[in-house]
Amino acid sequence: MNQEVKSTCCYCGVGCGVLIRTDGITVQGVRGDPEHPANYGRLCTKGASLHLTAQGEGRQRHPALRPARDRQPEQVSWAQALDTAVDRFAGIIREHGPDSVAFYISGQLMTEDYYVFNKLAKGLIGTNNVDTNSRLCMSSAVAGYKQTLGADAPPCCYEDIGQAGVILIAGANPALAHPIVFRYIEDARAANPALKIIVVDPRRSETAEIADLHLPILPGSDIALFNGMLHVMLAEGLVDGDYIARHTNGFDELAGNLAEYTPQRVAGLCGIPASSIVRAARWFATQGPALSLYCQGLNQSAHGTHNNAALIHLHLATGQIGKPGAGPFSLTGQPNAMGGREVGGLANLLSAHRDLANPEHRAEVAALWGIPDVPAKPGKAAVDLFKALESGEIKAVWIACTNPAQSLPNQASVRAGLARAEFVVLQETFADTDTAAYADLLLPATGWGEKHGTVTNSERRITRVQPAVAPLGEARHDWQIVVDFARRLGRKLQNPAVDRLFPYETVESIFAEHCVTTRGRDLDISGLSYSVLEQQGPQQWPFPEGASQGQQRLYADGRFPTADGRARFIAVAHQATVEVPGKEHPLSLLSGRLRDQWHGMSRTGIVPRLFNLDDEPLLAMHPCDMRHRQLDDGDLVRLFNGRGEIVVRVASRPGLARGRVWMPMHWGSRFMNSAGVNALVGDAVDPYSQQPELKHAAVEVAKSELN
Ligand code: SF4
């Protein structure tokens, strides 16, 4: 008999609740959970097709070991697989030290999976070389929040969208990338004719179509725009002097630097009319509660942290934070990038938003884990981690639930690193990804519909993920694989702490330990447990012991988690993109998501109906730029720069400014005859967040001989 099991969608950070229909053996269907506060029953096309990804197609069913790099993987038992991994890792650690191995994990893992990976690296092996693909999407948002507000904590909730008087959407395209959030924006527009929507995007995106004001700024000029808006607010007396005086530091220093950001100068830096900058500033400061929604367009930049800070300044200067309908609200890209941050699953973080660089935080975590210390040496963030593979400094890497051979910038370097590595483990649900070709050992992990644990969405809401069916084939839960490996490795390395570090028999016991580590921290969830989540439904953090429910908004009292309780303005100045288009490569390459595909398409790529709208990646280009190169709509073109070349079909898009081209990021070499868009993107990173500038590269386009 069919039943429905509560779970979540495993795609974007909106974190929609789903009900999985199952006969107990197979997944039969899916619908939105009408009781889940993120979506109240709604799903986008991807979410509504989830059941079609759970039929076993394309799955890795057994552990498999490659006898040699030029041979196909051969099926082995779990014991053989893990013992081989232990032998290789232990041998490399003994010979070269703990920093010669690394873990590269994913914002699509459960919080519990993340927790044990982090503990394995930092607590058992003694290396901080554990980083995640969330480095590619949210780390600038993390650093931006921490530098200005004092903690990595999005202060808003989805309900704010319906209460805002003005919504500033910057570097985000929720119409395609966060569709249920976009439904809330559409609802807000319908309910409030006075609502003003401002969209900042170098491209006239699908979201920009509903904007009252679209600002198609030059790529990378976000700081200039936000500084220019603040200049106007200051000049016109639109800032909230009382809020600034009572709740912030650093405004006077910043105000001194703002003098040069006149609308006329900013118009030149951003490539938009000065009148638009003035209008945006006035609307932001005078239309009632001001809400900002932002994502990769701000984050994926070599100055992403300051992009975030410059936007947050607008809220602090006008007091538009900590009240209904107001605040800087970063939209999370992946379903559990937030959970990974919470458990400290990045090279520079420790459990519960602690910082690796802080000796007190290291001591606290060591005490919680019952180990002498946590190593102080910083781990390698994503880009550096793969460079260290290429240089030979890191010799073995364990990759889980992500596809760096497609998603990281400077693909040639990443692939060279994977090829040079002495041992590559890939723990994955699906067998056929660009990264799988480099794996010595493939470990089958459970997929959507089978997994259990918790995830946290963009509004800090934690939801339980429940399995509807048993694992396919010999697939195991990610946390189980890690714990089994950790115990075997600990015994091999004769580490006496291993049984104390990894006592877990259930996923719930990992969550309980995670909750304990958060006590007294900004994200305190010491009052949460699986039973609370079951009885009361998904909850926002903080949820300290004794609380009856989670906290909807942060900073309502104007106190921030800094040493003196005040938020901070920081000096931020306009910077150009790392690559400036020139004679040889005169075009700015932008990239983004489509409505019906997800990341590298390992899941959405097996659902035929998700190709109905877009069946191939098209390069969008202005008709004048096409004429200049004697291109016709539908021609195959070579998109190239010094790093590589992609062959795609070109499509005329008059709404895109001249000098800019745009391409979806989903297709990799598995789905087309050349590498994906990231083969052309450089690996320059933000100095604070280490997030690479994936959103921009200088390129040229020419007709392909394949026409
Ligand atoms: Fe899934 Fe995001 Fe769509 Fe919701 S909006 S159904 S979380 S992809």
C-alpha cells in the first residue's frame, strides 16, 4: 500500500518540503509538502520531477576499484574497498604527514555527513584540508556577513518578501535558480502595487523582466553601484543617523571614502545612467521595508566579500535590518550549504561557526571532541586544494557528492591535479560524472529518497530528511561510509581516540552531538533534537535549550554578535574584474543557471522532460556582436580564450548588452563534445573568502568549422 514520507527537495537552497509517495520498495511520485513553511506545497519543475531521478538509472550500485588508471573499475566488496582506501591513506600520511591528504565535499550532503567528514579530517587525521563545493557559491556571503554583522547568519526569512516595500535583487536570478522564492516575489507584487523591485544584473535576466528598475551594470561593478547609492542617500539626508549612531561603527570613515562615488562617476564605472543610481537609492531608502536578495553574481567574484559588505552597508545606513520585510538576505545555492557552514566543514572553520584561526575556538572544539588539540595550520580551500594536487603537495583526495572536474575554474589545472594524484576516492550516488574518470576507488552513496539526516535552508530552517525506500544495490549512507573508514583508519594508525571520536551507530546520535557543540554560539540549537523536529516541524535557528520555537528574524534589538554588539561598516572600494576584455579577447563571458537543470546534470540529465525547454546550451550574444563576426542565429561557434575552447550554438539576444555573452553552466563533457564553461574561467580568488571569480572571463567568439 502506498504511503507518503516527509523529506526535502535536494536541489536549491530554498529547501522545499516534499512528500515522497512510495510502496515501500520504489519511489512512485512526489508532491510539495503543504505543511512545510518554505514552500507550503509548491514545487518547481525540478522538484516536481524528483521521483524520476530515483528509479536507479545511472546509479553507482557497488564499490569499484580501478586496477590501473587506464583500466575500467572492477567491483569489490565494501571491506576490500575501505581497506584499500585505509592502506593508501595511512601509507601516504605516514610517509608525508597528515597534510598530504585532503577531503573535498559538498553542500548537498546532510549536516550529519558533513559533521563526520570534518571530524575525520580535523579530529582524527589532524589536517584541516577539508573543503567543499560551497566554497564556490557561498563563502563570500559568509565572509561578508562576518565582517559587517559579526556572524554568518542570514537575518531574514521568506515571509519578509511579502512584507517588503522595496526588493533589491542583486546578482541573483530567482525566476530560474530559486523558483519558489520567485513565486513569493510575484505574490508580493500582486498583493502590493506600490512595491518597487530593483534588479541588478549585467544581463536582462528572467527576473529582470518583472523589475521596475533593471540596472544592467558592467560585470564586477557592484561595489561602485552600492557605494554610489549610499553617496546619494547621504547627500539627500536619507540615512538613519540614529540607527548608525546607536548600532554601528565605522560609518564616518566609510562616508569619507564615499565622496568620490558621485552618480556621474559611478555611472561611468557601472555603464548605466546616473539617474538610475539616484532612483535606486531613493527607492531603497524611502519605500518602506527594504529587502535585498542576492546570490552568486555578488559571491563569485575576486572581490565577492566586499560586494556583500557594500550591499549590507545600505541596510545598516538606513536601519533596514532586524524588522519585518527588511534585511540583507543571501540566497543559498545548494540545499545544505548552510548545514556545512554550521558544522565547520570548510578549511578555515570549526564546529558551530568557530574559526580555525582562533586559539580559543580550537581549544573548545578539542575539548568537545576529547582530543589534545585541533591543528592550527590552515587547510587548503577548494582552488588551492586542487593546485596542491597538481603540484604534488597533496597526494590523495577523497571527493564526496560533487564533480570538481566540471565545476571548478581552470579545468585544465584541476584535471591535471586529479591525474597526478596518487589516490582518488569518489563517494557518489551517480556513476557517470566528469570526475569519475579520475577515480581509483568509487564508493556508492545513497541518493534522494534513500537518505536521512537534516538540512538547513536559506532562511536558517532545519528540516529532517527521511528515507522513503531502502538504499539501492550496495549503496550506503554517506555518514556510514565515513564512520566505517574512520574506524578502520584509526586502528591502522593506532590512534587510541578513534572509538571515542566515532561512536555513532545512528544518524541521530551525530545530530545530537552537533547540537551540543552549538551551545552558547550564535546558532545555538541545543534545544533541538530529531523528536522536536518531528513533533514541531522544521525550525529556524537559533533554538537554544528551553526555547519553544526557532527565531524568525535576527537583530531585532539592534545588537550584533560582535565584541561590542555593534555592526561594522568597512572600507570598500570599486575594483575591476580580474580579467578585463581587450583586443584579443574582447567579450565578457557570464554564466548562470537554467530553470530545469541542476549543477552538472548528474540527476536532472537523466530526466527527458527536463530537456523540453532547453535541450542544449546556447551562447547568448547581442545581434550586433554576431553581425560583426558574420554569425547567424543557430551557428556553431568556438568560444575561446587562452585556457581552452568550447563549441556551442549561438543565439541572438538583443536584451544582452554588446560586449557580453552568456552561457548556462550545466553542460560538461559528459553532455557535449567539449568541456563546460568553467574550462574558460580563471582561478583568481577573493582574498577573504577564497571564492573564485567564476562569474567572469574575457573571451572571443568565432564561427566553427563544424557548421
Ligand atoms: Fe527544489 Fe529549489 Fe525548486 Fe524548491 S525551488 S522545488 S528546493 S529546486
